[in-house]
Amino acid sequence: MSEESIKMLLIITQLSFAVTSDVRSYKVKNEMNLGFAVLGIIYNTLVEPEIHLSSSLLGLFAPFGILLPLYLLQMLGAGDIKLMCSIGALVGIRVVLWSMALTFLFGFFMALMIMVARKNFFARLKKLFHYLQSCFLSMRILPYYELNTNNDGKMHFTIPIALGTIVAGLL
């Protein structure tokens, strides 16, 4: 089995655990993320010297820095960020950046499909407008969750993470 096949098998295994856990409980297990992050760093250091430890570590920490503002605004869960970090430790910085970009693209389309299915597209846009208006009038960034009290905008973000990561891994 080739090194790329092994890496893709590890990613698919990790994503399968994460999506299953998220769909069942809206939680992604810390132990799973930590285990795959450590495995990714070891794998890249020992098996794939062309990725090197530096790319693996950058892949581990870049998603945290990039996605932290979305967590602070309550737009993204901590488990989703930790999942992206552990994926980055395995695939390296270049692939994890592509993965995040594709994740948000898949997430956008998934959110649109959910809003159409729930028939709340215009209500969600209205909430977004009121959120942006509140931020502008108060001259500060407010947590988005205050406007989402009935969870009608909640979705399992591990699904677009899985799709984005698999597609990025194939590029």
C-alpha cells in the first residue's frame, strides 16, 4: 500500500469517526482529535520526510489561528476547529488550507440546501442582517448565537469538513 493510500485511509477513518460523533451528539471527541494529530506528526516526520515536521506543525496550528474568530463569534464549534487542526497535522499546511477553503464552499451549499429544506432562507437572511446591523450600531462584534436561540441555523459542520478534506486530498 502506498504512503498516499495510507494517509487517505487515516483521513477517511478520522473523518468517519468525527462525522458519526457529530451527528449523534453535536460533539467531536477531543481524544480522537489528539490521537490523530499525534499520529499525523509522527507519520509525517518518519514516513514522509518531504512534508517534514514543519509542514505538519504549521498544518496543526494554522487552522486554529484562522478559525478562532469564528469560534469566538459562536459561528463554529471548538470540536470543528480541533478536527481541522488534527487534519492539518496529518496532511500538512498546503492541503489543510485547501481543505478549509473547500470546507467553507461545501458548507455554504449545505447551508443553502438546509435553508431551502426548512423553508427559512429569508428568515435566516433577516437574522444575518439584524446581526450585522447590531454589530454596526454597537460598534463591536457580537456573538452570533444571541440571534440563533431556536437553533434553526445549526448544522453538522463535520460533513462539509469531510467533503472539503477528501477533495483537497485528491488535488
